Amino acid sequence: MREPKRDQGRLLDIVHEKIEPKYLQAVEHIKTAILQSQYNAVRLANQEQLKLYFGIGRYISENSRSGFWGAGALEYISERLKADLPGLAGFSLTSMKNMRKFYEAWSSIEGKSATAVADLQCAEEEDVAIRQAELPNLEGFPIGEFLAVPFTHHVRILEKVKNRDERLFYIQRTALSHLSKEALKKAIEEDEFHHTGALPNNFLTTFPDARSARRAIRAFKDEYLLDFINVEELDADDIEDVDEKVLENKIVENIRDFILKFGKEFLFIKNQYTIEVKGHTFKVDLLFFNRELNALVAVELKRGPFKTAYFGQLNGYLTVLDDYVRKPHENPSVGLVLCKSADKSIVEYLIKDYNKPMGVATFRTSEEMPEKFRKALPDIEELKKLL
């Protein structure tokens, strides 16, 4: 005969098994609401800060550029602000010059109905009031992303990028990918503007619709910088004293950076992904899943220049992935050949006859790295092993 206490304990376990998922679901819902609220608070605070800095930048520009203020005015104003408002941050001489730069770079997007938020006019009629910025949702202008980017990131973009379209590219890239200052710096250094969406491909003819094809084109760069070592992290006074084993360890530690080169929408599944089909073994060098494309992405790494045979090999891998790995709700798999060099014209000529979506990108290593570091970087075959 079963003991009553044991029966009761089992009953409680069953109740907990049924209730716990509901509690866990409740935790997730509440957590999501909290995080969303926190995100909204930060986003709105950032918008207000940008509008304030834009308005102050206008005020400084209109007074200083027209000669109303003399030399040293900004330095004097900055010091007095710090004295009058102890603990005030963000209004150093450099910051105020950056506000002026910010306004002058984007003054063309401002609406004509700006309202005064602080009338600081002096006895001189020439002095200009500070007005709240009215930034309209201009057609084609990414105002949402513009207001989501922190001021420090805006300043870095203005300092490093001169072309307006290029600036807008990095603003959107920062907003959508939540780039840190270092990540933004790296994106600019790697010239992502000119390398994103430019790879030779057949996406427009192999994807079911033009919108999906454009998404795929935007998802890839035509060139990837493979620099796995942060030289500053090595803390070596003399590069020649750095042990090669230390370099190798640093390469292994930073392999994750290689995977992140593909972007936040890419989820890394496995290297040397093996598929057995009809007694034959197929090995995909790198297998990703792209959330935006809702598709598997096969990447083939090649140490030398592009060869025509690579298309046949990759096309076969995509066929196998679609037939044996792809889920029913997923889109057809996409392939990328990553090689040392490629003649874009011949790639575009040859790729048009293949019915699987494919593209070709190239890689390079940093020319600015010391010679010993460049020599320590693995070739493609070694990279496969390290992954």
C-alpha cells in the first residue's frame, strides 16, 4: 500500500510541473515589459539630449560664426557653466564645439517652426535665442535611427566621415546594430559603407521576390577584414619579444570576431558541418543561420583566388542543405565563397547560370599590423582548424 505522504508529494510535484511553466512565462512577460520600458526611457532621453545639443549648437553657430562673439567666448561660457552648475557634465569647450559641428552638419534637415525654449537675448539685438530643434520626418531621412544614436557616436561619425550618404549609412548601422563606440570605429576603419551589399551575386534571379533579394544583398559585404589580433592587448614593449605561442592563443581567443564580422543577424551553427547523403559525405566549412533572411548560409573558405569550380561545389552543398537540413518554414539556403581575390566581372558572368542563391566575397588582413603579427595570422586551412 502506497504511503499517504509519498502520494501527497507526488501530487505536489505534478501540480508544480503544470504551474511552473506558467510562472516562467509570467517572468518572461514581466521581464520583457521592464526591459522595453527601460529601453524606451533611454531612447527618449537620448532624443531630448540630441535636440538640446542641436539647439545649443545652432545658438553657438549663429553667434560665433557671424562675429557676434569674440575669441575665447566658448571657453569663458564653458567655465561659467561649470561654476554655476556644479557637477554639470558634457559642456566642456570641446563638447560645445562638437554641438556646433553637429548642428552645422545637419542644419538642412531642421523644420522651419522651431520654437524658443530659452530666450537669452542680451541688450544687443544681434544675439540669437536658443530654440528647441524641430526635426521633421523628411521623406527618405531615417529620423528614428538618427535620434536613437548617442551624441558621442554622432561626433565620431562627423569626425571620420565626410560624405552625407556615408554618414547616414553609419548612423543607421549604429542604431540597428546597437554598435558600441569601438565597434563603430572599426566599422568605419573597415570602410563598411563601400563593402556592404557590393558583392557579385545572383540573388535577384534566384530569390522569390526582389525584396528578399535586396535583404540578402545587404546582409553580406564584398570584402571582410580578417585581423584577429588586437595589438594593444598583448602589452609587449618589444614586438620581437612576443612568443609565437602567445600570438596563436590570441588568434584562437579572437576567432569569435571572425564570426561577428558577418553581423548580428547571423547565428553560427558549426564549422565543418557534416551531412551524409547516399553514401557520400559533404562538409560545409562554416554554417550559419540568418534570422532576417530566415535561411541557412553556407560559407566556403578558400585560401587562394576564385576558381570556377567553387560554384559547382557550393551549388551542390546548397542542394544537400535544402533537401536534408532546411526546415519546411525556412527559405532556400544561401551560399558564399570567401576567397583571397576574385575578378568581379568574371564572377558576375559565370554566376548567372546557377539556380541557387550564391555570392563571392574576398578577405584581407590588416596592412597596418606589424610584419611578425601578419605572419602569425593563420591561412585559410589553419583558420578552419582553429574554428
